[in-house]
Amino acid sequence: MKCNPQTLLKAASGIPPAAYSANPTTEAFVDTRGWSECLVVLHCGTFTSSATLDVAIHESAASDGSGSVAITSAAFAQVSTANDEQVFVGRINLQDRLRYIGSVATYGGSGNAVASMAIIPIGPRDTVLANQTYSFSVGD
């Protein structure tokens, strides 16, 4: 196998998938210790009425995200009915970052905002850190 996700990445939820009509509940901050980069994938479905969603990426020294601060320039453009039904991807170099990465999502307007987000640390620095199991594996 040329690309083995078990040794290259760790997938974690940042925002659970749902139709939101209030601020989303974010999942626990993701431990990025030992990883070199992080991908943040925001998947948006259909937004209705005037619903908007703003998502900023934060870092924290605490696993529960307490005392988190926004990472400069690590925010997605506001999503609305004008640009919904897309997948947005951001990348963070984890060098000199605090250990835990998470998100703060803010809902606005009225109607539903359908969205989910995954935080994916990639590129282990030292040893095999990933503990990702396959949902499926096709070919070699």
C-alpha cells in the first residue's frame, strides 16, 4: 500500500454533522502533539433562509479548549445560501502552535445551516502516532 492512513493521519470531529439553527456544539479539541500539520475540512450542505455560519480555528494548551485563542488567519469565509453546498479546506503548520486545536462556530440569521467539520492532524514527526481504523480499504 502506497498511502497508509494508519501511519499518516488521525481524523477527529470538529463539528458534529447536523442542521443548525443555533450555535453548533463543537467537539473536544484535538491533540496535535507529535504531528507536523493539520487539515481542517468544513463540509456544508444546504443553508436555508438567511442562515450563516462563521468558523474560526482556535488553539489551546488545555485539552478541554479552555483559554483558547483564535489562530490568526485560520478562519473560513462566512458560509451562507450564496456559497453553501461546498467543502472548504484549511491547512495549519503545527510548528510553534499550542497542543490542542479546535473550532468556534457562530450561527447567524434564521433557517438551518447544515454543516460538519473534521480536524485531521497529518505527518507524524517522530513515530507512528495515528490510530486510525479503516472504514474500507480497496486494492493494494
